[in-house]
Amino acid sequence: MASSLEQYPQRDGLYRVLPDGVAVHNRYQDRVVMLDAISSELWLRADGKTSLRNIARDMAGRSGQRVEMLLLTAPMLLTILSSEGLMYQLDQPAPLPYHVALPQEEQDLDQMRQSMVAAGWLDE
């Protein structure tokens, strides 16, 4: 099993980008979770194709935070978000399904519904 830094984070919830952060719908508990700034940044960068290590390095470079700190913080945040049912990790890169690839307000409703049905989120 790969280190979490070598894995590829995947989003697992519909979301909206708000001025104060990202609001994610937890489909398992049917509630909305508001992410803080660093969790929002991690969420938005979790594209299924970028390793957690590379996400943490990029976040450090753009924010001016120490890389070492983010390499410790990012796996902890991912563990918390995973335990909440908002994210998961894969050992290999994989594209995100349409319905979690874009903020909800930017999606075509028919395409979102088709993607959710294909992923088993909705019955036909």
C-alpha cells in the first residue's frame, strides 16, 4: 500500500465555492460541511490526477507556507475528510466523475444527473 502522500485524493461530494471557503454536501449524513481555508484549498486541488505530495508542495509554493509543514498537515486533513466521507484516496490516478469535478453551480444539470446515476449516487 502506498504512503498517503503518494496516493491520489478524490472528492466524494457535491460542492459550492463560497467567499469563506468550500461548502461540501456529505451525502452519507445528508448535511453540508463548511471547509476552512486550507481544507478548501486541498479539496479544490484534489483532481484525482495529482498526488497528495504534489498538491502539498504546490500549496506551499503558492501560500508561502513551509513545504515540510504541509507535507505533515495534508495527510492529516485528508484522513479527517476521508473519515467524514468527503474524500477518499486511490493508489493510481483517475479522473473525477463530472458531478464532483466542478462546483455544483457550474454544472449542466442533465450531465450532472447522468454522472450521478452512473456513479451509483442516484437510481434511474
